[in-house]
Amino acid sequence: MELSTEIRCQEKSKGGLCYEVILAEPAVNVALPKLPPTQGKNVSAEEIEEKLKAAEERRLSLEAKKMADWSAKMAKIEEASRKKDELDKEFKTHAKEVLHTKMEQYEEKREQQLSEIKEKLKTHAADIEKTRQSLEQQKVEELQKHLEDKLRNAATLRDDNIKKILDRLKEHNTDKLNEVRAACYQTEAQKTTEKTRVIENKLSTAEQNREKELQKKLENIRKHERRAELVRQNKAALAQKSDVTASSG
């Protein structure tokens, strides 16, 4: 009887092939060859016992091999888990360090900005004070000059009036002349006193206005400093909260 042979190849895994050899399709109504009868062999109980013992040993060996393979797989799994935990721990530590570094840099930058703002405010306040003093000094000098000019003009006019009166009263007696002179001096003194009082009132009003303006500017500076301090406290609380979150993570 001639047998037809067919070989099939299939790739089962990467780098491995599986071959199937098919000799022939099962024939219908084919007489099977008769095998010559074999003589029966008597098997003793000892041989049966030995075969059972050998089978038991093979079974135990297979179970031991399976347990060894299982232990090796579990060891690999545990090693992989340990490495993963170490990597997670390293990542968390690195992330915490990076966050801490960034927070320190942010804190330093914020402190530097606050210092710059305070320095600018200080310089601005110094400029305001310098300008105020300069304006005040200028106003005082102008008022003093104006007062001196008025007093000088008044003295000149007074002297002219006195001279005219003296020229007219040369023919009068000495008592009358002294009386007139005293009256003139008294009149001029009253005018000078009134002018001085008006100028002093103006200086006092200017000083009060200057103090009010200065107090208003100082109050604005204090409000700005309080806002800057509030911002600093909020940032510090946020940084502390981030440290607590990173530590708990």
C-alpha cells in the first residue's frame, strides 16, 4: 500500500517553527494487517511494586521540578516588585528634591523682589521728603523775600511821608513835631504788625497743608507694605502646604 505524505510548516513563536507531517487520510474499509500473536508474560508482584515505585519517584520528581520552577518565577516576580519599589522611591525622592529646590528658588526670588520693592519705596519716600523740603524752603524764601520787599517799601514810603510831614511842620514847635512823628510811627507800626500777622497765618496754613499731604503719602506707603507682608505670608503658607503634601506622598 502506497502512502501519500504531506508536510505543513507553521511559525508558533518568534525564532521557532512547528512542522506537521501528515502521512495520509484515513482509508475506508482498509484491512488492517494482523499482528502475530505475542505470548503472554507473567509479571510478578515485585516487578509491579518496582514499577509503581518508579512511577511515584517520577511523579515526585516532576512535582519538585514544578515547585522549583514556581519558586524561581516567584523570586523573579519579587525581585521585579522590589526594583519597582526602589524606582518609585527614587522617583519620589527626586521629585521631592526638585520641588524643594524650586520652592527655595521661588522664595529667594520673592525675597529679592520684596527687597527691591522696599528699596524703591524707600528711595521714593526719600525723594518725596527731599522735594517737600525743597518746596517748603522755596516757599519760605519767597514769602520772606516778599515780606522783606513789602517792609522795605513800607519803610521807604514811611520815611518819605515822615520827611514830607517834617518839611511841612518845620514851622511848628517841637512838641507838635514830636507828637506828629510819634503818631506816624505808631500808624506804620500797626500796619507792619497787621502785615506780619497775615504772613504768619499764610505760613501756618501752608505748613498744615504740607503735613496733611505728607501723612497721606506715608499712609499709602504703609498700606503697600502691609499688602506685601500679606502676600509673603500667603506664599509661606503655600510652600509649607507643598512640603507637607510631598512628605505624605
